[in-house]
Amino acid sequence: MTDTRVAVLVGSLRADSVNRKIAELLRDNAPAGVTLDLVEGLEQLPFYNQDIDTDAVPEVVTAVRERVATADRVLAVTPEYNGTMPAVLNNAIDWLSRPYGAGAIAGKPFGVVGATPTPYGGKWAHEDTVRSARIAGAVVIEDVTVSQPAVEVDPTTDPEARAKLLAALDTLVQGQPADAA
């Protein structure tokens, strides 16, 4: 396998977030030849507004777009807020989707994983994230979505949960290449 770079969009801003810990776990346990790049700065992105999406976009927008555009794959690691994806993730996908059809996320194999302290593990947020990413032009890889309940289990230490998360990463890495989309 050639080297593969995965841009990781973490949907939680909390420093002690379980989802950030999941992203770090995946980064630290990535297979040989795979690098996970946790894309920082999502909280600094202004709310998407076509009026400011010009040749002079804010520097943070350019930086986030470049990090995702140069990646081979994209993985969202996110909790669920009020039955949907967090605003910070939704806003990032909005920025990454532009210009429409040629945004940084267009044609990229995409997956979503995460955990919430509910029996559903973030299922609705993950469904919304997949739908939004697909509309933005990403190539959603089937069997990558992992909605991990974190009610009685710490997904970063539970062997079964860790195995599901690492298998999802492997599936994303092995998924359809961006140039075959």
C-alpha cells in the first residue's frame, strides 16, 4: 500500500472530548503507511457566507481547505448534539463543499465514526454527516460509519469498541480511491 493521508474533522471542541480521544486513538494506532491529520481550526471558521467566500477568504478557511484537499481520505469523528451533527462540523463541511462540485471534499472517500453517551451512539448525527458530505461531493464509503454508545463503555479502552473503530479506519483506507470516484 502507498502512503495514505486521512484528514480528520473532529466535531467536538471540548478539550476532554471522547470523540477527540477517539481521533487521537485512531491516529496513534493507524496502520503502517497511514497518517491521520487532525485538522485544527474548525472552531475559528466563520459561519459559511457566500459573501465572504471570495478570492480573499479568511486565512483559516484557506488552511482548512488545503489540509483536506491534500488528503487522500476524510474521516469525521463526531458526537451528536440535539439529534444532529454539531454546528462546527456542519460549518466545516459547508466551507469544504465550495466551490460546488470542486470543493476540497469533492471526490474524497469519506467516513464517520464517533460516540455519545446514549444508547444510539450518535446515529442521527452520523446519518446527517454522511448525507451532508455526500451532497458536498464526498464519496461515502459503505461500512465505515460507527455509532458507538458510550453509556457503560469507554470506546477508547473497550477492546470491542476499539476494534470496531480501527476496522472502520481500515475500511476507509482500503475504500475507493478519490480518482476512481
